[in-house]
Amino acid sequence: MAATPDRRGRGPEGRDYDRGVGKPRIRIFTSEPCSFCGRAKRLLTQKGVDFEEVAFARSDHQARRDLVDLTGRYTVPQIVVDGMPIGGYDELRRLDADGDLDPLLGIA
């Protein structure tokens, strides 16, 4: 029997269900201007994965507080996979170089 997602779209094990079977929910938090945000989005696009961009104005202090609450970090971009913060562009690139990004994104 398939798990039923709760009202936030998450199943009992915390996995997001709105992206389909085996596909993690990928969110990238961005602001403009941000060259590292563009690089992170480009890398995810090259990987062929769907992601949700959550863009906010640099002057949106509440959005920054919410970002810190979610990720522990204030800077953008911040990438979150299935609710797990993985960091910014440097961390994303490092995961890719180490061969750990594809399994995390569900494409290995």
C-alpha cells in the first residue's frame, strides 16, 4: 500500500511526494543579482532535474529569517533536497565533483 502524503505533500518518512516516484523535491532559494544563483540553477538544469526556485527580494528581511530557520544560513543560493539543506553553489559543485550529487538528486 502506498504511503499517503500529509497536507504539506510529505509522506511518513519525510519524502516529498509532489515530484513523482523516486524523485526528490529540490528547491533553490535565490535573490537578484546573484551570479552564484545562476551557476547553481545552470548546474541543476544540466543534470536534467526539476527544481523549484524560491526567489525573494534582497530587502525582504522576513524571507532571510525564514531562510536561516530552514537552512541555518543567510546567503543565497541555498539548495534544499527533500527538506535537507545541502548548502550553496560551492557545496553543490563539491558534491558533483565527489560523485555524490547524482545519487542525492535521484539520477544515479
